[in-house]
Amino acid sequence: MKKVARVAFVTGSARGIGKGVALCLAKRGWNLAINYVSSKDAAETTAQECQSHGVESCVIRADVGDTQSHEAVIEEIHSKMGRIDLLVNNAGIGVKQRMDLLDASTESFDQLINTNLRGPYFLTQKMARYFIAQQKKLSEYQPKIIFVTSISAYTSSPMRGEYCVSKAGLSMATKVFADRLAENGIPVYEIRPGVIQTDMTSVVKDKYDALIAGGLTPIKRWGQPEDIGQAVIALAEGLFPFSTGDVFNVDGGFHLHRL
Ligand code: NAP
């Protein structure tokens, strides 16, 4: 009997970490809903690259911060792909301008919280309801949720405090959803990337090149989007059946306290 292909919805998967995650999933036979907010061409390219691995994909334009659109987004993916088995809350933004904590604006704070925390929080709420409804209809259905947070969830950067606060909040979102959804058999995980080579970090490349060379991380290299993709595979494919609410550090050992 042919195995049913599962469907993953990876937010912000036109480029960067989200693209790396999507391609890793595609290589493992997952069908993909590729999401973008502004990078339409890149999203279409990512979707085609997924298809080159023999899977199906669709492109979904959606702003994760727009909570009013979440139900329609889930319906759109369901109607295009037939099912959804995995939500990877990856989309996120950095600060437009690094600014001292004592000068940073409420506008920047609100924007970061809206996109990085409020949006994924309520998208997850809607997706959880969808998963629970689908459990009644499908057999062998094992939906899962993954939040992509950051080492900034626990590392202070006073020049971008609102980013740190948004990621700390997202880390707690993992825990409360994991707690609530355990009774429904839906595991929820946090992947905490370290310094990953993407557009987001391209503006501070020289700074991080020097820090990494100087021993910032025990594993002396930039992380790559595929590093996060591999962690997603392990969680999405059920290799941690007795875990939920856990943090998976993918940071080259950044989190270790060293002496
Ligand atoms: P990136 O290269 O800047 O890519 C961000 C992605 O998120 C893009 O695909 C973008 O879509 C999408 N996005 C942004 N705002 C969105 C919105 N409102 N709705 C839907 N999609 C939106 O960033 P990245 O480095 O891949 O980061 C991905 C995630 O990992 C973020 O949550 C980030 O905070 C986190 N992270 C990154 C690092 C790192 O070192 N790079 C480290 C720790 C955590 P468009 O292209 O359409 O604009």
C-alpha cells in the first residue's frame, strides 16, 4: 500500500532557514506549503526546488502577523494539498535598526511582537483546532508543531531588546501549547538556532565571522539552514515520541557555559 505523503506548512519558507527546512522535508518525501509575504519569486523557486525532489508543493502568500487571515490560510492549504500534518513556525523578522534599549521605539517593539510572537501564537491556536478536527477524520494522523525561536530567547542584546523579548515569549508559547496539546496527542517542540548564515545575518557577517573565529561557539562555523532542517526532520518524523515542550539547541554549542 502506498504511504500517504504528509504535508508541512513552513512559514517564511521562500528563503533562509525556512527554505532550508522545506528542502530537507521535500528530500524526505513531505509535500510542502511554501509561505512568503513579500518574496513571491523566491517562494516560487523554492516550491519548484521542492518539486524536483518528487513531491508536491504550493505557494501561499500570507502575513503571519495578520491574525484575521489565519483560518483562511489553513483552509487554502487544506484545499490545495488535502491535509496538513506539520506546522513549522519559522517566519520572523529582526529589528530594522539596532538601537539602545533606552532609545528604542514602541513602533519597533510592536512590529517585532506582532510578527515574531502574536502572529505565530494565534496561528498555532487555529492550527491546533484544525489538527484536532482532522484527528477525528484521519487514521494514522500524527500532527506536530515546531517553533523556531533563537538563542536570543535567553541571551541579552540591549541593542535589539524587542527581538530578544519576542523570542523569549515564543519559547514560552512552545511550553504552554505543549502542555495544553499533550492530551490531544500533539507534540510541540522548540528549535533554538544559533548564528545561521541567511539574509537576516548578512548585515552583521563581518562581526560574526570574527566572533566565530574567536571561539564564540565550540563548533567553529556558521550554522546553515540545513542544520535546522535536519533537526526538523528528526522531530517531524517522530524520533522523540516521549518528548514535548522541549528545546532543541542547534547552535554549535553556543549555549554551553564554558570555563
Ligand atoms: P530571513 O533570511 O530574514 O528570512 C525570513 C523569512 O521570514 C522570509 O522568508 C520572510 O518572507 C519571512 N517573513 C518575514 N516576515 C513575515 C511575515 N510577516 N509573514 C510571513 N513570512 C514572513 O531570516 P532567517 O534567518 O531565515 O530566520 C528565520 C527564523 O529563524 C526567524 O524567525 C529568525 O528570527 C530565526 N532565527 C534566525 C537566526 C539566524 O542567525 N539567521 C538565528 C536564530 C533564529 P519574505 O521573504 O516573503 O519577506
